[in-house]
Amino acid sequence: MLNPESSPRPCVRSIPRRVARAARIAAGTALAGSLWACSPALDWRQAGPPGVDILLQYPCKPQHVTQPVVLAGKRLDMSMTGCEAAHMTFALAHADLGDAALVAPALAELRRDAVSNIRGRVLRQQAAQVRHAAPGLADSVELDLAGQAPGGGALREHVLLFAQGAQVFQAVVLAKDADYREDAAHSFAGSVQLGAAPAAAR
């Protein structure tokens, strides 16, 4: 089991509405609830969602929310662990589908929504490279996207989609084009540490 090694600073203010919406867009679902925003500086620390064997390097103290959604035709709980720093949203969405047969359609749905929700176009695409993730899934990918916010204005988004067993994951960095830092986005996506799958899930 992975263990976080961090000493995060306390959050000081509620996440703005635009960031809460950005987190929902990033997940490709109607995930509601409040995350929390922290210092605008990139203050990296290791963290992950409770009860899930995965860690990432966040540049701010992440908070966690869970809401019911419909994914691959199944009603389930999806979690979002994320925060805002330097006007960028960093988030990991996670759902356990309970059935490995639903993983491929769920990843395809998350991929379609990630692009369509920002009316995006794909700038770069490559197969996801995450150790211990399920191999050979067509929509296990890493994407750089350019798009538009619902109210207008250019957006940039970096998306990493992958799965393990019956679980699907989506790591996202989302920001206005003027605020987007490609180095930070790729650092976040590249920091994923996924625990080894239990023998029954391999």
C-alpha cells in the first residue's frame, strides 16, 4: 500500500465557483460539491484519495469530495481529489465500476467528455504510461487539449486516463490559456504512483 509523505499547509479559503465547475468539467461528469483552494504558489506535496492505492504530487493541499454519477450506464460514486494553485485546477477523479467489462466504455466516455465539455481539440496524444495500470486499453491515453470555457475564453487542459481492475482514473490539469503552465501539468500527470493490483484483479 502506498503511503503519502507530506506535511501540507492548511487551506485558507473556499474554492471559487469557476474552479468547482472546472473540476466537474475535468471529470466529464456532473460531480458536485466543494473542493478547497490553497496558496497560489506551487507548493508540491504527495497525496491521494482516501482508501485508494494511488498517490500524486499536488502543488497545493487537495480536498476530497464524492458524488453519485452515471458512468458507462451504471450509477456509482465518483470521487474527486483536487485543489487550485496559480489559477490552475489539479484533480484526480476515481470510480470503482465493480465490473472490469465496464472499464473500456467508461474510459471512452470520459475521453469524449473531456474533449466535448470544453469544445476542445487535441494538440497532442499518446498512450498512457502508468506503472501497474491495465495494458492494452484504447482509451488509456494522455491528452493535451485546447478549448473554450462555457462563458467564453480560451482554456487548456491536460488529461491522463487509465484503469486498474474495475477502477478508472482521470488525472486533469485545467486552466485559462493565459494561466496554463505546461511544465506543471506534465509534472502532475507524470507523478502518478499506482499501487500494484491485487492478484484477483490482474
